[in-house]
Amino acid sequence: MANALQPVRGTRDLIGDEAARHSHVVETARRVSGLYGFSEWQTPIFEDTKVFSRSLGETSDVVTKEMYTFDDRGGDSVTLRPEGTAGVCRALITNGLTQTLPQKVFYQGPMFRYERPQKGRYRQFHQIGVELLGPSVPLADAEVIACGWQILNALGVAKDVILNINTLGDSESRDNYRAALVAYFSAHQEALSGESKIRLEKNPLRILDSKDAGDQALVADAPLIYGHLSADAEKFYADLKTHLTAAGIPFTENPRIVRGLDYYNHTAFEFVTSALGAQGAVMSGGRYDGLVEQLGGPNVPGIGWGAGIDRLAMLLEQPPIIAPSVIVIGAECTIEVAAELRAHGIKTEIAFQNNLKNGLKYANRLNAKWAVITNADSLLVKNLDDGSQQQVALPELLTVMAGLDPAIHAFLAKQPA
């Protein structure tokens, strides 16, 4: 096996328990977001590079260091999507939906960034996300956050997660805040990293995101935006907090959550956890009222979040519960028995070797609880936990199994007639 090919660094195969956890996160998010009226969109995995260079900023680390960008055979520059929001906003414009608002979008799928692989972060990683396009009121922000919070609760991981919120204010607030940051960092310019010296000239808010230790020491004493908010921005933020409190969503105010690009405004938030070691975000988002316009569309407000499926899957305490598992063993009418069980949503496998001993070994490997052993005259339903068994006819199979197993009874009760 010395010459066997391996996955590219930063990628992995999703198999078995990992695949089940991954699917559970997606299916749970799809179901819960549907309760809020979000419908699923699928955008291409690669886009015109300008979709991301405009939305993420030409000088951002993602654009300059992390994007998988290449010229295709026609000479066009295309990029594997590093995030989901820009593609959704591009699709809104392309499909003529800017006049049919609001649009409530759920998405899921792989994203790509060339960065150092670490726990829960890969070069091909997977995200779920929602985008609410159209409304510009704080109630919409609370609705999007509430959807994320309910998904975390449905996954059973909310107890390990804290919601941090902040305001970025409106354009007036950001102008005031930018001037205060320029004054502060200019007074400490010699202590800034080379990269932050450039940011001081182009976009001082990005200094607040710096990972440089010297920059972080300066950021700790930098002015906060709260003293620079306009009256409208203060009211927007106060209303958001009122809505979150009314929805029963606990939160902590964190003035260090920022978004550097000008089309971000008002709400910025993160759901963070320390359950995976160092504290990190599992879901983050904010309001981006200028993004659609930045991509060539009209002025359409937007608010949304993205969440890493890989990290959420790691937070799950145990593999997701799926439908009761049954194995069918025997040479007679196996396909008919399996079809009957599957038609009612019960996970069913067939032991392809017509041998009872080998079939039961296979059942044990699959952790199946029930075996249906077929013969020419009847079926034998066998409980693989305690060894008990009962003969039944095919038309009675579901009724008998529901009577023997409360889990099957409960599962069948939830299925549509």
C-alpha cells in the first residue's frame, strides 16, 4: 500500500459515523429553517472570480491568500466558492428576484479555502447557511438569529454555545468610528505590524481583526463603536436586543466582533463554543445591506449567517438516531419483505449470502436489532438482542413488529399514511 493514493491535504472522506453526523446536521438545519419559511437554493461550486473579490474585498486575506482561483480553458478566471453568501446574492440578481422580496434562502454544501488545516477546519469544508434578503428592520435580524439558535437546540448543542452580538452602526456611525480608530492607531503607528500599517490607510476597521500579537495588544485599548453611534443606529441595536430577549435567546454583547467591509452594517453576531478546545465560532453572520448593490444589483438589504457543518458534527454527543434497522435473511421473497419495510420508512438491508449463520453475523456487524428470516411458507421475526422469535405472515409483518418494538411503533406512527 506504499504507493496508494491519499486524499489531498486538507480534504477527507466522509464515511460511516462521520457521514451520518454530517447528514444529520444538514437535515436538521433544512427542517428547522423550513419552519421559518426558508427554501433551499443550490448555487454553483465555482463562480466568476469577481463574485468573491468584490464581496470579500480585493485586499482581504481570503482573496489574496486563500481562494482557489484559476483560468478555465476559455481563459476566464473562476474561483471555487470560499463562502455561500456572495453566490446567493449573485443568484438573486441573475434570476431577476430583486423585485420579488423578501427572499428567504437556505443553502448547504462544500466551500474551499487554502489555509492551514486544523481541528474542524479543512481546505474543503462544508457549510449550512441562511440569507434573508429584503427587510431592513431589526426584527429580521432577530428572526435570522432565532433560526440559527433553534437549529443549535435541535442538534442538542446549544448548551455548549454562547451568542455574542455587536452593532456596526449605520454609515454615519462607521464614519465617526473610523475617524476615532485612525486617530488612535496613528498615535501608535510604530507599534503596528506592517500589514496593519497598510490597513490604517485603507480600512482601519480591519486592524481590529488582526491576529498579530502586537496589534492585539493595541486593539485591547482601542475605542469602542458604542460611543460613536448615531441615534438611528442606537435604536436599531436596542430594538434587536429587545426582540432577542422576547424570543428567549440569551446573548452577550461583544464590541470586538467587527466586519471590515463598508457594505456591512448594524448587526454582527457569532455563536461560539469552547467545547472543542480553544473558543471558536460555529455560526457567524451579520447584516450586509450594501452587498447586492456591490455585485451589480439594486439596493437590497440582507442579513444572514453561515455555520461549519464539520464543527457542528463534532459537537454532537452521539451519532444521530435513525429509523429502526432490520435485516432480511433467506432465499424466499426477500425482495418483497424488504420492499414492504422500506415503503414504510424502515431501514432494511438484505443479507445477499443465502446462509443463516453468515446473515446473522452480517446483522451483528450492522448493529441491526431485528432479523426477518424468510422461507417458502412464512416469515420468522427474530429479536437479535434477546433471541426471541415469532412466526408471521407477510401481510401481518408490520403490525407484529410494531407490537414487539415500541421504537418501531413510534416510528411508524410518525410516517405519512
